[in-house]
Amino acid sequence: MNLLKQLLFRNRLLWNLYKKTTSFRGKVRITNHGAIRIRKEIEGSGHELIVGSDTVLNDTVIHMRGRNNKIIFGANCRVGAGCSFWVEGENAVITIGDGVTFTRECQVNAQEKDMSVTIGNDCMFSNHIIIRTSDSHPIYNADGKRINLAKHVVLGNHIWIAPDSTVMKGMTIGDGAIIGSGTIVTKDVPANTLVVGHPAHVVKEGIRWTREDVIFSNPNS
């Protein structure tokens, strides 16, 4: 045990703080300022998980495969049971802003070299939602050239995604947008719009939404 650990171990409070904020667990460095209960699926090396203050991960799968991949949660996030966050390849990154909530069984996947999923602040995800940068398996044309390259996904601030929806690779979703239940997003979504369908299409513009339950809200607000 090195000198720093010896000193911290003598002070149980400082030792617990040290273990909570920065630790190495296998092949991943974890910096945790929240409360996490995770299942790790780790292959490769150089990975990093950063959890912001007062963020809670409840029975969350952290899947890291390859080299130097990273998952970052901002402050005051809530992640429900069965959600999973995948970074696969090299330098793949998932970045989640402050105050983001996932109900349950959502999957966010940044796959392939240098790919990223970026989610802004105060986004609300329901259940059974998939966000991904890649098709996971290559497709080639007759000349042997790959035709389904990975692409970044960018979600703005204050976005609501309803159950059973999928956001495909290369998509950008603007601030304040709502993705309706069962929607497949295959093109960019403008800010403050409601989109639904297979594929998604705009049905309302100039909308806004709030987080309070309907039974407590003012219908004229």
C-alpha cells in the first residue's frame, strides 16, 4: 500500500471518500460523485466512467470494449433499472448532461472508433429506448466498399423521448423536441417540434413541455 493509501486508511472517513471519488476497478477508472449500483462488462483497457454529483445509477449496465472509451454522466441524473450504456471501439464517448432521467431498459450505444453520443441537459427518456451510432455489423456494396459507416448522434437540451423509440446514427435532435411513442428517428428533428411515426415526421411545431405529472398541471399554463 502506498503512502497516500496508508494515510487515508488511518482516517476511515477520508478513505471512504477516496474510494468513492476515484478508483480503478479492473480495466476501467471510475470517478464517482453520486450513488451507483452497476454491472460492468469490460474488455480492453484505458476506459473511464465519470459520474457527476448526486447522480444515481440503479442496476445499470456499463459495457466497455476496446480501448480508451469513456462514459460521462453530469450532475443530478437518474437512471432506472435495466438501462445500459455501451462504448465499443477506440475513443468512443457517451456524454450525458445534468438533470437527465432514464426510466428503465434504455440502451445508449456509441460504437466504432471516435464515435460519440452527446445528450444535453434536462432530457427525459421513458422506457425501451435505443440510441446508437452504428449498425453493429458492416454492409458492403458490389465493389467491396463499406456503405454503412458509423455517425455521431447529438441530442440538445430538454428533449423528451417517449417509450419504444429509436434514434438512429447520424441524427441531431433540437432543443425542446418531443419524440412520440414508437417513433424511429431517421432524419434530424427541429427544435420545439413533436415528431411521430416510422420514420419520424413533424406533426406539431412551436411546442413546449414540462416535467410535472399531468394530474397536477394547469391545462392553461
